[in-house]
Amino acid sequence: MLEGDPSKPGAFTLRLKMPDGYAIAPHWHPADEHVTVIAGTFVMGLGERVDRSKGHALTAGAFAMMPTGTRHFAWTRGETIIQLHGTGPWGITYVNATDDPRKK
């Protein structure tokens, strides 16, 4: 966490470091998500099901914005660092609750 608290009203910024091949199942957020790739390759796709043929590779310096409620998924190629910022309250809801790693 670089600033703020995503669970509370107001701005927040965080960085995530993920290993090669890390996957994030289809999900959505209650507020806009802004992602900047710091290092590595972050591949994002749209939809409620993972379809790697529809992924768009974002490399260092790339930026993406997901509007509120957009269903999307992602995975990494190589160790990847992203910076995520937005306005809270913010969170993550998985399309399939069984994909939520917080419940495993």
C-alpha cells in the first residue's frame, strides 16, 4: 500500500508484485480501476470466462483503465509489478465465488 485505504472513501495507490504465470480469475470492481505496468508483462482480457486468446499484453509503462463493473481477468508473463490506483470504497468481486483466493 503506497497511500490511502481502498476500503474507505478517498484515493488509494498500491503496488503488486506477482510471479511469472500468476493468474487472476474473472472479477469486477465497484469503482474504476487504473493499472500502470511498472515491470514485466501484465496480460488482461475482458469477459466472465478466461479466454487467453483475447488477452492484451501490457508491458512496462503501459496503462489500462477498467470502468466500474467491467468483468475482466489477467495473468503475468515473467515477474510483473503493477501499480493500481483508484477511489474507494473499492474491492474485488470474483465472477465465480470459488475462484476467490481469500476463501481458500
